[in-house]
Amino acid sequence: MGFAHTSATAQKKNDYYYAMRTVTTGLDSPWEMTPGPDGQLWCTERAGYVCRIDPDNGTYTRILDISDRVVNKEESGLLGMALHPSFADSPYVYLSWTDHGDGQLQQKIVRYTYDGDQLVDPQEFMAWDTPAIFHAGSRLAISKDHKLIVTTGETTSNMVAQYTEDPRGKVLRLNLDGSIPDDNPVPGSAIYARGFRNPQGLVVLPDGRIYTAEHGPATDDEINLILPGANYGWPIVMGYCDEPEEIPICEAENITEAVYSTVGFTYGMGALEYYTGTRFPEWQNKLLAGSLKSARIQAFELGEDGTTVSNERQYFSHSVGRIRDFAATPDGRIFICTSNRDGRGRYPFPTEEDDRIYELLHAPAEAVPTLEEQLQPDTVYANVGDVVLHHLRLENTGNAMLSINNWWTGGENASDAMVYIFDGSLWLRENSHNYLPVQCTPTGEGVRTATVTVSPNNINSNRTYTIVIDPDFPDVTYKEDTIRVEGAVGARSNFSIRFINSGEKTVDVNDVLIEGESASEFIVNDEHLHTVLAPGQEGNIAMEFIPVSIGEEKIATVSVTGNLPRKRSMVVIGSALTVSVAEKKSVTQPICAPQPADQEVFLTVPAEAGHHMMVQVRDMFGRLVDTFEWMSVSGMDVHRIATTAYPSGAYSISIAAGSDVRFVPMIVRH
């Protein structure tokens, strides 16, 4: 698909247009970002780093590395951070992370001292066992009465949020020296409020009020006004006290109702800020909430008593990916950090240089967004009954951000195409592009045609795009279902993906789609990426594996793209080694066969008798799907795994015997 270089004159519809300036790139899943007393942006990265970043030129300075202690998996890692309010006299930095512990994962709250160069002298305030690497909460803030406020998640153990002696699913309150305040609701307890699922947003207002933002399960994200000793209901109440079964519980248990709830869906709210600056008058004295799943910022007006919100406005949906945090500086500048490398980004994220910090700007007075016209129709390859998700490229060649919140399908076969956005809006950065997901499902034979018309919110200029659904399509077959590659952290390991044109039409390959939790650790390294193959002709594309950490295997799916349907892919599994590649290759690996599997596979494990074998099966996103164990009885144990219940896809099997862990891929195809 191409775009014409002419467009209709766009007429402004809004008082304010926005732009984004990239401050820095290449961050490792930043989590907490706060303005420092030195004019720098202080930031945590989930892998276990604390850094200072110059907001003007992006200079990065690492001041702490505890990556050897931090569990950086799923939702855990080095998360929250707060700076002492009298930093010149008390240069303390408060952190929260998931720690390997002594054989048992722990969530920790620790105070460090900044010596002008590095963070030193760790003092542990609190630590508690955590059974899971999900729902850690872990936002930190300093209250107006100089107390450390900490949010904690219930680590997927729902009911602990109600337990009055368990720190999980709570808001905690500590003195800045780690002791427990005398005026806490329960003497001797750090628990200040309870009944939370996964509160990842926290802000203290100028008048001292404290608010949290919380992820709901599949509905009912919440914003809560935190009161001492209050119970916010999880897991017995979600969102408002509005369901018939909830109302009597709310009354009997004196549940404090949410200030705001998303009700029937979840945005993944994960950041809160109260804006008092003057650079963005449209947000002055408003509560700002950032979200991960819906990738946007919401602005709310608070009611006089703080228990209600009104006049909600939404901004920047899916323009930069998942918004983890934002920070407002004393002079009113606003910075946003993304979380696209955490394995949950929506196409086209993560991009090659994620994660990033952006500065939000008002675009110049003369700036106008421009939505380009389609030069030729998009072609989608599908047969009757297929469901193919097509990403319709939209191009903004203007010098201000473009917002779209209205679209409709038409054309001869309008019912064959449906825009697939659950949360109702899409923004495009200035001089950039984004993708509108369109689900194509042909309902009849032959070539089908549908149109998608998009109507921008901030200019008077609609655009109509044509999609042709063709049942006669080119195809490729990969020479390997799975490729294994090994390398050292930070080093580049080369490999190639090989494929053949197995159809009867010419294949035009112009890109490689890399997906999965570890997608950012695999890159294309091929100057001649564009490849045209006649039927029966073979091609290959050079790639690199650049692991950022050791531990579990890195799994991604790879698909060549171009004039091809998104029907086939292959799996790449990378291992980051602590020994040399030569040493690693001398170790006998387990064998999993047959590959691909339909009904069953047989796992052959070389092990000495008497070892306790722990086996885990994870999908391509690293999610645990099965686990079992046995005692080895011979030098070559063989175990059957029934695969009928596993969906088709790529899996990684880990086999642990003491400290020795081996990995083997498993492909299931029904």
C-alpha cells in the first residue's frame, strides 16, 4: 500500500494540538519516573536499574544495578521509587522490588542513600514472601505529612487483600526511617487501607489527599480516594457498589466505593498525576490517569470533596504504546514513559528503539495534522470462513498529532470487514503512522471488496480506504519449524530464517514480523530485506539475537510479510549463556519428539538416577501452562506428555534437576 503526497486542506477543530518529543530510547521497561531535585528525570527499569536522565538531551546515567537480585519476569522486577522530600539534607531513595530471596521470592521495600554518584547503603524496611510474579502493586509516594506510602498487590491470592495481617493487597504507611507511625489505623501495623487487587497508580495531591489507580480483572479498573482504615472491597466488590449481590456486602462491610470505575471493561490503569502547572491550562488542577492496555491518558475534574470525578477527556490512544508512567516537573513540563518491551504491546509496538521517554508538547500555532489518502487498495488474503486481522496503515504527514474516534465500513461487502478496536479511539503522532486493526472474514466466494472510512476528531477531513479480500494468495513454507540460537548477554549472535515459495504466485517479501514476550531481543540484520521469489524459489533473511539477561529461554515467533497472508510463522528460541557456546554445546540436551506434535510427545531426559526432576511448560509469551515432576530412575528417562489439551503453537519445556536447568522447544499443531 502507498500514500499520495497530496491531501485535502485540513481545518482545525480543537483549541489545542499536541506533539511528542523523544527524550531518550532503549530503556529496559521503565516503571517509575519522577523529577529529581537536580533537574534530572529519575527512573527505575524493571531489570534492576535506577538511572538519571537529562530531560533536555536524553543523557543516561545509571546509579544503581541490582539486576542480580531482582526477579524480572511477567509483572515483577524493580518497580516503585520515591525520593525524600528534603533531599539536600536527607538524600534517601526508596525502592520496591521482587527479590530472589533465599529460595523464596520476596517483595521488598528498601531505602538507599545517594552519594552524588551512586545509590549506596541499602536499608531494608519491609520484606514479605510472595508466591507469584503478578499483581505486585508497588507504587511509592511521600505524603504531605512526610510518610512513605506504598501500594501492594495481592499477588493473585485474592482473599489476602482482606486479611488484616497480610501486607498484600494494601496501602501501607511508614515513617521515612522505616518505623510504623503511631497514628496508623492499627497500632504496630503498616497497613493503612485494604481491599486492593493490583494498585499501580498513586498520587498525593497538594491538599494531602491520596489517590490510587487499580487494575480490574477484565472489568472495573478503579480510582480510589484513600482513607485511613478503609476497606475498598476486593475481591468481594469490584468497581462501584452497584450489583445486587454487592450492595448488601458494601453496607455490611462498610466498603468504601470507588471514585471512578471503568465498569464493563479494563484500561489497565497504571499511573496517576495531579497537574498544577500552567503549560497545559486544559489540564490545570485535574487528575491525569495513564493506562497500559488502552494506551492513553485520561483527564478528570475532581468534585469538591474528592469523592467524584466529571468531565472525563481522553488523549493519545495507542500513539506511543503502553503508557507506564508520567511525570510533571515543577515548571509544568510533562514527560511520558512507555512499557512496550514487557511482552504485552499491541502492534506495531514494541518498535526497534523502545522503550522511550517522550516530552509532551503543545504543537505550534500553525501546526495541523494531515491524514494522507490511500494510493492503492490493501489486499488481504483469506478464504471463506477465515478470520484474518489486517493492520490498515494510516499516515499523518502533518506536524501535530491526529486523533480518530469514528469509523465505519462500507462497499460491496461491508460486512466482511470490522474495525477491531475495543476502546474506541486511535491517535497518530506527528509525521508518523499507526495502524487501524480490521478483522476480515469473507462470507462468500471470490474476490470481496470493503471500505473503511475514518473520521478524525481534530480536523475536518475524512478518508476512505479500500480493502480487497482475495482467496487466491501466495504462500511460503519455512525450512525449519524452530531455530535455536545461543549467545551472551549484550553480544550479537547471527542466524538466518530460510523459506521457500510453496505456492503458485510470486512472493514479494518486504519485512519480518517478530512477536512474543522476547521479541525485542531479536532483530533483522539484512540490508537486502526486500526479496522477490518465483514459485519454488528459496530465500533467507539474516537476523541477530541480542539477549539482555540470562535465565529462561527467549521465545519469539517470526513471520515474513509482504503480499502474504498471516497464516504461517516459525519459532525462534534464544538462550543467554553464562558459559561459552562451545561449553554449552558439549552438554547433552533433552529430546522432545515428534515435532510438531498433535496427540502426544515423548520427552527423553538424560539424568542420573535419584534426581528430583521439576518440569515446566510455558507458551511463547512465557506463561506457565503445565507443570509436573518425577524422580529419575535411569540414565535416560522417557516421559509422555499428552498435547491434545494444548492449543496449537510454540512452547518451551524447562527441566530442572537441582541448580541444573535444561530447555527444549515443543511445537503443537492440531
